[in-house]
Amino acid sequence: MGEMAGFRSAVLQWSAGNAEEAATAADLASGLPVTTVVLVEGVSDQVAVETLCARRGLDLPAEGICVLPLGGATNVHHGTANAIFLPYVMVYSRKATP
């Protein structure tokens, strides 16, 4: 598994309640060229954001932006990004307000 995939997996597991993955996510984040995280509810949201950005000529990885699906609205919360010390944006539906 590549570093970015490992980072995504650690954040997903951590947001779902596995507190031990917080340190793993933070360690992996420090070694990646990631400057900003976009937290979304699920994979379909990730695909939508990445597709729209690509259509507008934005290369998210080149900009240091990582889109992370969190496996559902109940996993979207501010603590996920705060604890890995990266700027973040959260994208979620109104009914999923954290």
C-alpha cells in the first residue's frame, strides 16, 4: 500500500472510532506532500470533487490537496483533521451537520 493510501486508510479507521490510528495518520501526513485535506462523506463525494476539479484544470495532488472519504456522514467531524495538524475543508450534506 502506498503512503497516500495508508494515510487515507488510517484517517478513515480513526474517524470511524479507532483512536489508535490517529498517530499513524499524523505520522503519515508529515511525510506526504499534503498541505490541505478535503473531508467528504463517502467515495461518491470524493469522485465528484475530484472530477469537478479535474474538469476545471485543477491538479489536486500537485497542489497538495487530498480528498478523504470518511465512510459516511456520522464519521465527519472536526477532530479528524484537527489532530493531524493540516488545514481542512469539510463537505457534507446539511442533514449530516457534525
